[in-house]
Amino acid sequence: MEIADFFEPVSKSELLKDSPPHPLLLGRSIMTNDAQTGFPDLEQADIALIGVREDRHAAGNEGCSLAPDYVRRHLYRLFRGPADPRIADLGNINAGDQVSDTYFAVKSAVAELLKKNITPVIIGGGQDITYANYQAYESLGQIINIVSVDSRFDIGLQKDEPLNNTNFLSTILTHKPNYLFNFTNLGYQTYFVDQDAIELMERLFFDVYRLGVVKNNMEDTEPIVRNADMFSFDVSSIRQSDAPANANASPNGFYGEEACQIVRYAGLSDKLSSIGFYEINPAYDQGEQTTHLVAQMIWYFIDGYYNRKKDFPDKHIKDSADFIKYVVSIKDFQNKINFYKSKKSDRWWMEVPCPPKLQSKYDRQFLVPCSYRDYQEACQNEIPEKWWQVYQKFV
């Protein structure tokens, strides 16, 4: 089956209707799967937009399947940044006879794009589509890290309940074989999360960050996001005043500009290869405020993507002239910690000892993004928390 068979075309002329006739509108440079022009040439694309019109497992937020075209209308009318973007809009994946059919279409489409080194930008749909996105990596045999911006962990409250937007993480965790190395939550709100769930995250050595902690220093999210292969953004993590289009919206959450900043960090990451925006429900929106915000978030992701430094380190980093190596000895600790600073971007990574027999399996995991602050902590005889959590997974 060709990838084009999964998609329903969208109308570019309708999306640009009543927009200024300016040649630098982003929509005029997007290669759109339109009935008039046909399916775009993927060889000419770096980024692919995918609409997913599925909400049958979006518990309590039915109606979010209508979001893709609302977001598109605003995205197409934004002006391009300084880069010459190569973006293909593949159209919409409609709900299949069964939800599993929709998941299969998303998995197959994303896997094909990943093979071609094209970054999918999924506009959902419920956040359970994250599971279908994860399955694409499974089909490629790639072990990954997931970062989710969410006010909850989405591990469910009951055992054996069907997969939905509130428990998709449990499905990923219990899926065999498992290709998840690390999961990170940004912005959880404690009153939405039971203490047992927090303790579970700690036992699994996953990274979870409370909303207040993240907001106090937004720059600290950059190395966290830089460690992701796959990114999932639940719009309900944005405060209701900035993004009302969700049945579960909350008075607290990220501001719109903070959401844009986090997503731009995702775009800047050479490692990140797919991103999804979920739970946008136009029925609850006010003046299309939320869909306009998500369009701007996607714009920031695209801007970050075209400002990538292409300095993601690999196993040959020790011989690379593009990095400065710093070796830190910590008192009463048998391992020295190697830090690497990129000469291109001034970004930092630290090396976690990985048994030789596991290095080929975890070749993208033992060099952990960090900050200058982590290096300073090590110089003060403190083991950085990020280093310790990854080390525990190897021993």
C-alpha cells in the first residue's frame, strides 16, 4: 500500500481563502495534497504535516477530531521565517472502521516518513495517537526517548481498561517488545496526579517535572527536550485562558508563549524526529484562539528545525574536533564523568558508562544532553541527577 492511500486531500484554495495575496505566506510554499495537484513529492520535503481525524478514544473530549483543518487555516496564513521551508501537507487520516485501523494508518505513514528522514508533525485527534506514533518506531526497531508536555501522566486509574487518551503511556510501558528507553513529563500538576503514579515514575527512573519547576526556569527545558526522539503535546497543559479548546482545560498551565518556547527547543533538537499536537477541541474554542496558538507553536517548531546546528554527538565523539571534552573526578566515586561541549552551539552532553555489550543497542542513549549547570554540579562533587538516572538503567 502506498502512503498516499492513507490520506484524504485538503483544499489549499479553501485554506488560503480571504488571506492576503502575499507570496511569502507559509501556506503558499507548502506542498499540499490537494485534489487539483495530487500527492506531494516527498523527495522535496523535510517536514510533513499529518492531520488525524480520530477521537473515539479521546475520553471526555470528543470532537477533537475536527482540529486539523482549523489549525491548518491559521498555519497557512502565517508568514514564513527566514528559511526556505520544504514542507509537505499530506492531508488527513480519517477515522477507520475500527480505532485500530486509524492507529495502523498513522503507524505506517510515520514509519515511512522516518525511513525517508522526514519529520512528521501530527495534528490530532486524541493523545492516544501517541501510541500509534510510538508503534512506528517499534516497526523500525528503534529504541527511543519520549517527552510529553502534559498536566497528567496518562497511565490510567484502572487495570485492563481499553486504550484511550488517559492511559496510553501504560500501554506503551507494557507493550512487548518494549522500545522505550526513557519517558519525560514536562508540566504535570500535582493535584491531577496520585502519589502512587509519582512513585512509579521514580522507580522506573523516568524524568517528571512539576509545572512550577519548569516555569521557574524555562531554559532548563532545552536539554530535557533535546533528549527526545518523539514529542507529544497535550493542549490541556496550557492554561484555559490561553487555550480554551479542550473539555479538560484547567485554570493553571503554561502560557502560550511558554508553549511556543518549549516547542522551538524541540525543533532545534537534531535528535527529535516526530512531534504531535493533541486534544484540540474546536467546540470549546473562543474565536479560534487555541487553533491559532497551535498554528503558531508549529511555526516555532519549523523555525527551530531550520536553525538546527547538526551537532548531535555519536559514538565517535571522543575523536571529534567539534567538541571540547571535560573530565570531572568526583570524590569517593569510582567513575569519572566526561562532559562534551559543542563548538558549534555551546550545548553540553555528558557520557554515562554503558557496558560494551549494550553500546550498539543504546548508541543514542549513553550521551545525555545536559547544561553547564550540570557540569558545575559535578565540579562541586555532586553527581548530576540526569547522569544517575541513566546510569541506573545500565547497571
